[in-house]
Amino acid sequence: MLPSSISQLPTPCLLIEQATLQRNIERLSSHIGALGCTIRPHVKTHKSVDITKEIVNGGHTKGITVSTLKEAQHFFSAGYTDILYAVGLVPNKFEQVKYLISQGCDIKVILDSVEAARLLQDFTQLNQTVFKVMIELDVDHHRAGVDPHGDTLLEIATILSDAQFCELHGVMTHAGGSYECFDHESQLALARQERDFSVAAAKRIREKGMPCPNVSIGSTPTAFAIDDLTGITEVRAGVYVLFDLVMAGLGVCDIDDIAVSVQGSIIGFQHDKHIALTDAGWMAMSRDRGTAGHKIDQGYGVVCDAKGAAYSHLIMQSANQEHGIIGVRDNNPENEQQLSPDILFSIGDLIRVLPNHACSTAAQYGEFYLVDGDRVIANLPSISGW
């Protein structure tokens, strides 16, 4: 039976504020819709069918993006057929993709090398199974992808276009460099570069007489920053539905926009060190320290009261597997408004901790609790693994 109050939930557990979730969904939906484009939401952030339904209900979406083939199978089984698997495809996953295709899944895959293109060409020819393929672009020297202006792009496009059982579906990119852009101006500049380089790559392919029907771009910071999506067919983003401290540190959202938190219990104190202990350690929060390079390092997360109101002076300073160490930012409380946690809390008190990276924290759990303040609305199953 579903508990009616968050005070009845086991700790640690993951909470999602319903109103904040819906507000976040509406924010990007309205922005991208106003630009005449669609969102292909990345479900890796939450890995939840229920949350995906909320995103689709928010409008201006087409298909979904996944980061694992387990996600692809899970969401396909739930009725989502239009899926982009946005991790470079390798031979040991060919059979899994082939199986999904055989079951009626309209899955698209990506690659960024001549070698991978030729291996896939050989596999599809041998198995006479059509794979839809997108070429991944590197638009900011962040991670994977080919140079949008280089020769390799056209070489890969030619291999895929000439292959009997490969369909060149378009180009895609992820502007991960936006996670190092700390103001709107730099985010907008990178968003425009992401768009322009991707459109240019598609144009080069088309000028050689090859198809390039889809141009897919995306990251949460650039999705919110972009002001013109001419030439783009879809925008991919994921963390925006929950937000986190990394996004807040970049100025993409405010602390109050973070819909996800981990509820923990106070289990002990070290009074001589002015710290409190919680049962939410790094197994509950993840080891992600994404704000370590930010102007404000949030440790393992910002500490909130049981209702979700953040303490400006408390963070999870460090973490062990099942223990979180809560302390004052400067470890020198000066007044009663900044009481040290060993004075502020009692054994058994509930707290919430806002995570650095929503995706990595959510991946620690097999279920979430959708809440409205202290009221539990629903239990949302999730998945993990590959």
C-alpha cells in the first residue's frame, strides 16, 4: 500500500515534486514549440515510463532518446516505437538492435567512424536487415563525433548511402561543452554554433546527392538558450525535467526549479566536528561531483529541510557508501540562523538533499516517489543497467 506521507517512506529514497516537474516540462515545451521545432526527450535522466508520459503530454515532442539498449527495450515494450539510441554503436550490440527492429521498433542508431560504418554495412548485408543510421558530429570538441567540415563526414555518408541495408537518417550532435558555459551569452553562442555546424554538415551531405532528412541537436543549456532553429528537425534534452545543482550553477535554472531530491534520515552526530550523519551516502546520491569546478562547490548536494526548503549554509560535505556527512559550508557558524547541523537536527529527523547530477542520482534507484509537499502521490518504477 502506498504511504500517504513522506514521513512514512523508507530512507534513503528519491522524491520528485510533481508541480516542479510539470513546470519544467512546460518551460522547454513552450520554448521549443515557439521556435517551430520538436523535442526528442532523453529518457536516460529518469528512465521512467510515467515521467515520459508527462513529457509527451506537455506537447511538442516526437519520439524519445535513450542511452542504453535496455532502455530502448523497456520503452519499446511500453509502446514507444520511435527511438534514437544516442551512443556510438559497436558490433556486440548489432544483434540487440536487429532484434528490436524485427519486433517493429523504429530505432535509429549513431556512429562516427569509417570503421564502424563498414562493420555495420557488412552486418546488415549478411542479415538483410535495414538499420537507420545517423552520423554523430563534434561541434565543440567535447566528446565524440566527426568534424562537420571534414572529409570523414562525407566518407561515412557515402558508405551508408551506398549500403543496400543501411538508411542514412541524418546527422546528430550533443553540445556537451555547454556544461562549461556559465552565462547566457556563452550558452547562446554555443547553441548557435551547434545549430550552424549541424546544418552545414547536412548541407554538405545533400550537395553530394545523398539524403540527410534529419538534423538533431541537443543539450539542456543550449536547448534553453537557442533563439532560432531554422534547419533543425529536433532538439534533444533530458535533465531539464528534473534539473540539478549543475544546471543551477550554470544559471539555466534556480534552486527552486530542482524537482528531484533524496530524502534521508539523521542517524548521528560528531559534535566536536559540528557535523551530522545521514543514511543517504554515495549509494543514494552517487559519486558525481559535477559542481566541483563551479564558482560554488556544492559538495555532494545541498541540504534541505523535510519540506524541501534549502539551507543556504548546509551541504553534504563528504560521503561514504551508506553515510552522508552534513556540515556548514565554512564550518564556522556565526549565528542562530546558521546553526551547525549537530545542533539543528535530532536523531530521526528527515532531510532532503538536492543532487549535483539528476541523471546519476536517479540511476541509483529502482523507483521514485512523486510528491506534493509532504503528500505522496504515486510510486514511479524506473530501470537501471544496460
